[in-house]
Amino acid sequence: MTGINVDYINPFLMAATGIIKDICQIEMKIGKPYVKETAFADDSVIIMIGITGEMRGQVMIVLSYTKALEIASKMMMGMPVEKLDEMSISAISELGNMIMGNAATIFSTKGILIDITPPTVCRGNLTIAQSFAQNGMKTLLIDADLRKSVMKSRGKKGKVKYGLTHYLSGKTTFENALCASDVDNVYMIFAGPVPPNPSELLGNDRFKNMIEASRKMFDIVIVDTPPIGSVIDAAVVSKFCDGGILVIGCGDISYRYAKKSKEQLELAGCIKLGCVLNKVNFSSNSYYGKYYGKYYGKYYGKYYGNYSNEDN
């Protein structure tokens, strides 16, 4: 995708709502977009489908485990499904094929030709980094949310002694901050203790040098940042990256906030690679509560105190 454009997003939403209603008799309501962390819930069932042609990228359809069982049963003519086995996973894969085939037809009416790859169904706490790693790419995930990290308890093997703040402040080397995860081909650099000056640290030469070194060692480097629009960290980091992806989930922020985030990426000169739509709620009467933007705006408005000397 060359930009975050409703013409690129709406066909997927139209196809998903139409197919799920017609095939599974489930009404699906589209919520408001929101910005989300990269990790999915532990009980998630993720259908991953690649896109090639005039558009290139990856679409992820994320279901809760119970909803996946319900949909698998509907796809199998009402047969009871109590757990995901080879047959029920195949049924869920076929749903992904039907949605993407329908989306491709909608795109063709707009003069955009795309092809889709066979779907892959994954279970558990999958991240964007893991989706690349499962395709054989050596992947590095850098947690650059130095203010409120959500990754410090995920994916690590044993105790993490050094983090990104240690490296950026000159207290350790890049190699010492690098951690092997419990997922093949996925390596991580955790955020480390909260510093008093996150934006300054992310904008210094050590961060630039780390990205340049990472390019030589890894096939894919993903930098996770705080939500753009709340603080400037994401805009600072974007200067050193090839492009940015907005992760948006249904119901946590308003359309206006999502548009503001897109505009801030543009002002920073960041190439927009696309958007991940996550946490789509399939129930007909469910709305999400507080906006993600309000939460982070309140959190990041606080004073963060002094640099912690404790190991993360």
C-alpha cells in the first residue's frame, strides 16, 4: 500500500461483513479505528493472507478462540466444533479465502488488480514480528516505547539485564542489549527503565547507528513506538526507518484521531507502508469503551520522574 486511504481499507471491510453475514449468519458491526500495540491476545486465532499485484502487503483477520469455534461450526454446516483441529482450521482458512476473493473482486471494479496467497491460520500471542519470522525472515523487534512499554514481559528467555535506554545512554553495547526470544528467528531489544528524556535519546546518533547495524544483521527490523499523536517519539524514530505502519483496532480512538496520526506521519516525512486493522468485533451490539488516545494522552501527560537504575 502506498498510503492509508479508505479506498484501500473499505473493500476488506465490505468483503468481511458481507461474507460473514451471508455464510455464517453473523452480523458484524465496524467500530471506530484505534491504534494498538503489536501483540494480539493470547487466545487469538489469526488468519494471515498475503497480497501481491498492484498492492502488496499482508491482511490479518483476528478472531477470539470462541468466535473461531463458532465460525468453524457455521462453515461446516452446523457440525459441533469444540476445539480447533485440522478440519476446523481448514474451514476457517476457507473463510479467509472467501473474504479475500470478494475483496479482490471489489478492488477490480476500482481498477486495482490484486492476487492473494493461501491463508495461514495461527494461534496464540502472535506479533507482527512473528508473522515475518514464520516466513523464514530473521526479524528484530525493537521496543522504542520508552515511556510505557507493554513488551517487557513477553517473548524473553530468562532475565533481561539491558534494554534500549541502557544502550542509548551509553551504558551497554548493542550486542548486550540484543535478546533471543522464545520464537525462532525473532530477536528483541526491550525498552529498559524509563528515562527522563525519551525523545532526546531516540533522536541521538546511537539510535541511528543501531538501526544501521541492524539492517546488516536482520532481514526485517520493526520498531514499536508510542502512539503517534500523543508524543513526538514516533515522528523522531520515523526519520531512521524506511516507512511506517499504523496499527488500528476497532473502537479505541475516533476517526479524527486516526486521521491526525496519519497527518503527523506525513509531516515527519515518513513513507506510509499501510495499516493493520485489528480487534474487529463480530458481535452486533458491542462497542469499545475509552479511546486509546484519551488513555495515552492522560498517561503521557504525567511527569515521569528520574531515570531508574534498576535492571529491567
